[in-house]
Amino acid sequence: MPPVKVLEDIYWVGAVDWNIRNFHGFTYTTHRGTTYNAYLILDEKIALVDTVYGPFAGEMMERIKEVVDPAKIDYIIANHVETDHSGAIAEVLKHASRAKVIGTARCKAGLEKHYFGNWDFQVVKTGDELNLGSRTLKFIEAPMLHWPDSMFTYIEKDALLLPNDAFGQHLASSGRFDDEVDEAVLMAEAAKYYANILWPFSTLILRKIEEIQKLGLKINMIAPSHGVIWRKDPMKIVQAYISWAKGEAKRKVLVVYDTMWGSTEKMAKAMVEGLRSEGVEVMLFRLPCSDRSDVVKELLDARGLVVGSGTINNGILPTVAPFLEDLVGLKPRGKVAAAFGSYGWGGGAVKHIEESLTKAGMKLVLPGLSVNWVPNKEELQRSFEFGKEFAKKL
């Protein structure tokens, strides 16, 4: 794939990773691959905004060479330290030995610790600008979106926002723009990206969007560092982020469980029918048959969550534990929840689930439901009624 013209004298020179299927230490499945986006800006001074994951440095350098001699690059803008965006900086500097690296103070510290390079570095903060000639880059610090070092770069001339990991998606495609891919797939991957990476920072996201609005920055295009570029309707993803960050949801419930010998599963299916009888949209997931990061994505626009497990060693099945740990870390906003499960000679699973749900910031709206051994007809009816009652609590 050759470099792609984004705007006049601005080129995408990143890389498409068609084959990656796991991200962030196997906590996030990337069924559709990803991209590492880097943007080359030609002016009186030449700037490269972000780089790519180290193994793709050669691809990026070949694309840069198709546009300009890399030795002419004056600046490397490092919006984020994480290695999927900074991994090729050292390779670029081999070709562009006079280039200055630009980033926040935390970015400088992070890059030095990652790469041990004695680079010419300029620290910038919100409001600082870098004039390239006909274009001026404006920098906006964005700490914890999603690392402490994160920064946005804005080009007023083009109303172009380069926000690194914000507004991105893990999506490999032959198209580089939102109007070149399936919109339903695009928004699904954007939602999954938000839910699994940015959800814990929702309050900060709302503040940052408000800050940008107060700065009066016009935005005609958003070019993130993963996935496609938003040019058709960049405000679509901004409005989606506002909705997700506020915890807006619909009458939708996830029933998530695992079962040892089928008893908890019988309860789960009865609850699904109870929920459906009240006109609620329901999705049923068995762990680990269902991918955790996909389940988290579906929780983004759901109002309620019911989690179940059989009991083992006075606690939950080990297959359920990682999902609950995800919830504690992500802290989904505005969700109501409940727990259920079966047990043999001793209980414990329901209590453990309730503790985790509470720790994740969810509101328990029903006492947990436990069944000894295999649920009989009456207990299955109780499970059905449990679903009905939970639906009324939404």
C-alpha cells in the first residue's frame, strides 16, 4: 500500500496489521486487526506525527521515502509513549539525524526509559505551538487518555485533530477513511475500543471534549493513530464518546455466566425468558465461550448486568474471575446489577460476585439468587421471576 494523501501536503505513512488478534497483553481481542497510523506533514519544515509499532518501521520508512527524503524531517511529534506508536522513532532518527522530538514532559521521561536514547527533545504543554511555515501545530495535553503522557496535535489551517489513541478503533482495512468502510463495523469497533480501553477515563474524556469546545477549535477531520480517519462526519464519533462517557444506555441486559454441570446455565436461561417477558433486549454470554472484550463492548450501551457462577472452593469458577476483574478496572458508569448461581454443599459464588460488582461501581438492585444442586421446577420459576423483577428495576 502506497502513502495515502489525507489533505494537501499531509500523508498517511503508517502500517496496516492485518494479522494481530490480541492487544494489551491478551486482554483485548482484535478480530479485525488494526493499523498504526503515522502522518507526514510537508511544509517549510517537515513533521512526522507519531510513528508505528517497531516491527512495521521498515514499511513506514518506505512510505515516507515515496513522499520525501527522510533526512529532511525536522520534527517527530510523539503524542504518546506506548510502543505501538513510538516503536519506530529510533529508526526514523537513524535517517533523520537532525530531527527534534516533540512531546510532553511525561512523554520525554517515558521515551527515555523505553529507548534509552539521548535525543534532541522539546517539551511542550497545552497552548504551545510549532510553526512549520504555512501550517502551525497546536498542542493539547490529554493526560490519562489513556496514558499520563498523552497529547493531541491540532492544525488550525486544516481543522485537523490528531488525537493519537482517542477516537480510534482496532480495524485493519484497505480504506483509510470512514466513508470507505462499513459504518456498522466501524462504529462497533469504535465502541469496543472505548469500552475496553477508555471507559475508566470517562469523566476525563467529558472534561477534555468540553475544554476543546471552549478553545473554539473547528474540527473538519479527526485522524487517530488506530483505525480509519474520520472525514465524512467527525462529529459522529465525538457525539458517541459523549454518550458513552455519560453512561447513556438502553433497556438492554447482559446475562453473563459460567456453569460446571449445567445448573447455573438452567437458571441463566430462565432469567433470560423473564427479562424478555418484560420487553427487555437480552444478550446471553457463557464464559469463556464468549470473548471477554466483546462482552465488555456489549455492556457499553446496556443498562443492566446479571452475573452467575457455580461455586467452587467457596468462590466463583475461575473462568468468571477475569471478567469480574475487567469490570473492577473499567468501572462502567450507571449500571445496575445482580448475581446468581448454584452450589453443592457450600455456597460462596453469589457473595463473591456481588462484592466484585459493588467494587466495580455498579448498583445491586436485587438480593442474589442461589440454588442448591440442580434447580427444580419451582426454582426455575424463581429464576424466571428474578429476570422479570430485574427488568422492572431498570
